[in-house]
Amino acid sequence: MEIFFVDSELARSCNDDAIRAHCFGTVVAPVLRRRLAEIASAAHLAELRCLPQVRLHGDPDGRLMVALGPTAHLHMRPRDDPPPMADGRLVEWAVRSLLVTGVQFTPAA
């Protein structure tokens, strides 16, 4: 699957090892690197559902979240607009490129 980023700053902070560790910390940075590799190796979005560690979640607006451990999520959306199913859900096997929109840390409880 192809991965794109909303801007060059996010792309650099996700793809450069030193910057990723500085921006996201030593716990989240290696998980982010692993998730991006897992996404890139999948043929389509539906394949990510087969990886329990990914914990892919979606909402009705087409935004997607992938777990980066218990403290963060990778936010993304389909880069292209695949046709929705009759009930409005995303056709995950038709999504072959994603646009990463950010990394969000989960507030501590």
C-alpha cells in the first residue's frame, strides 16, 4: 500500500529515525516505524484487519486510526475516495493508498 503524508514536516518526522525519536519519544517511535512498515507491506486496507497489533479503527467520516501502543494513535484517511458500500461503510479492499494526517497522543487517565 502506498503511504502519503499531509505535509513534508510530518513525513520527515515519521520517516527519519532521529527526528522520529525526538518528536515521538523512545516508546512510540519504534512502534510508529513498525506500523508504517506493516501498512506499506499490505496490499490493501482490509489486510491490516488481519494484524491484531495494528488495531485499526474507523469512523463514518472515513478517518482511520491505527494504534501505536497504549499512548498514541496514527491518524490517516484514504488518499483516494473509493466508492462506499450501500450502507455507507468504506470498501477496505479498494483502499490501496493512505494519507497520514497526524500522530495523536492519548491523554493519561
